[in-house]
Amino acid sequence: MKPIALLFLALFALGLTGCNTVEGAGKDVKASGAAIERAADKAKPN
């Protein structure tokens, strides 16, 4: 019974870590997109 409980605990912890990683990656992609948008706006002829 104890090994099964440890396995579920480990999977739960791994799941939480994965969510934080995906969230952080999403924020990075969003920031990159904003930077590209600003650069494109600056490059537009007036």
C-alpha cells in the first residue's frame, strides 16, 4: 500500500511542476510576441 501512495504523491508533485513550467513558457512566448510587435511597429514607415 505504501509504494502506491508514494507513486501517487510523486505523480501529483510532477503534475504541479509541469503546470508551472507550461505557465512560465506561456508567459515567455507572450513577452516575445510583444517584443516582436514593438519592433515591427518601429520598423514601419511613417
